[in-house]
Amino acid sequence: MSDAVSPPSELGAFLQWCSGRVEARLQMALAPATSGAEKLFAAMEYAALGPGKRLRPALVYACARTFRADSFSAETCDAAAAALECIHAYSLVHDDLPAMDDDDLRRGRPTCHIQFDEATAILAGDALHTLAFELLLQGGAAAELKLRLIRELACAAGGRGMVAGQAIDLDSVDKHLDLSRLEQMHRLKTGALIRASARIGALLGGADEARLAAVSRYAEAIGLAFQVQDDILDVTADTATLGKTQGADAARNKPTYVSLLGLDGARAKLEGLHREALEALAEVGGDSDLLRQLADYIVQRSH
């Protein structure tokens, strides 16, 4: 894998560059399949290497580059970027299961349990989860930093982060949540992993505590903005554009920013979070243009 010192500065090209690197690292990690478990590995590849935005890996690379513009090494970020994508992919596989959100479509393709079967999907998610930590351990960071990265990811992914958010989400069906409770749910379910991606990248870039705190505020704002835009798209975009079933949240009677605030109110909330992200970037300093472009992309995306 080429370790280009300077990744592309234009967002579209940068996202393609990130995808190429993280997919190559995942392919290495998933080969060869364990003898007798070829179906499991096929499901893992289906989940981890299928179409996707690769937003979390992109945050790893972009944050590291912000703090090491003159000495940026993509290779030092590859394992962490792949680890974040593993956790994200596992969470989607499990979220789609019949006992959870019961979805048939993800990223324009059959969900993992539809393409394979429910038991294989569960095991594929389990294996991707553990692979994430194996990848972090294989990374080239110093031992003390490696332990900090593992802690960041474990806290973001577990019962005080993403999994807690999913539990609240499942418990909220047919119930009224006020805005503060809805925000708590999404700061955990979606935002925790986005925040960890940015912080892990910043730590790999050598950020001090003050600038790390600014990166955290930026990531918290875009993490919540990502979900607000998802809720808006759920009522304004069609299934073909979304790559998943349009109106699924409304069909399940799940609370959303649109159901609580109305469409105009949700759009105003999105604009406010975008401003918060850009204000935090002013404190991050360095060459943060890619992070600004990522914030713009999150609030303007169509799927």
C-alpha cells in the first residue's frame, strides 16, 4: 500500500483515497478465510467491504493530517481506520436483524441476514467486532498510545456508547421522547463512534489536550448533525436514493427530529449544529480544511 504523504485536498478525491486505503487493509485482515468458516468470512466481507461512505475512517485520516500536515503518514492510520469501519459494519449488521430494526435493505443491497442467514449475520457481526481490536493491536503506534486508542474505541462502542444508544432506540418505539432524550440517544448511537474516530485520528496526529477537546466538540456536532440529516432524508428522499427503505422510522413509530421539531425545525437544528462544528474548528487550528469539507458534506448529503 502506498503511503502518500499528502492525501488529496478535494473532498471527493479524499474520500475515494480513504476508501481505497481502508478497503485494502480490510482485505488483508480478512484473508485467508478460516478453513470450514468460508461462509462466515464471505458475510464479513459483504458487510465490511460493501458500498459505504467510509466517513469514520475519513475522520481518522483527516484529523491525523490536521495535526501532522508536514509529517503525515497514512500508514500509521490504516489499522485504526479499518478498526473503526469494522465496528461500524458490525453495528449495521446487528441493527438490521429481525430482533432489532428488521431491515431488508442496506446501502442498496439485501442486508447481511437476508443475503446469508440470521445466524451467519450474528456471527459476522461478532467477528467484525473483535477484529477491530485485533487491528488496533497490530497498528504501529507506541504501546502507551495504542492502549489509549483501544480505550477510546471500547468506550465509544460499548454499553456507555453506541450499544447504549441502540438500546434506548429500541426501547423508544411507540413512546414519546423529548428533545433532550432524543439527543442523548443519538449522541450515543451514532455520535459516540464518530467522536471516537475524530479523537483517534487526532491522537495519532499528536494533538495536545486543548486541541483534542476542540476536535471532540467538532465531532459531537457533526455526529448529531449526521442523524438530523438522516431524519430529514427519511421523509424527503426516496428509497432508491437512500439505499435503504424510505420512511422506515415513521413506519415503526420511532421518534425523530422531524417528528419532534417538524421539517423546518429539523433543518434549523441542522444549520445550528453545522455552525457549532465550524466554530470548534477555529479552535482546532492547523490545516483543517478537510474537516470543514466533511462538515459541509454531512449536512448537504442526499443519502
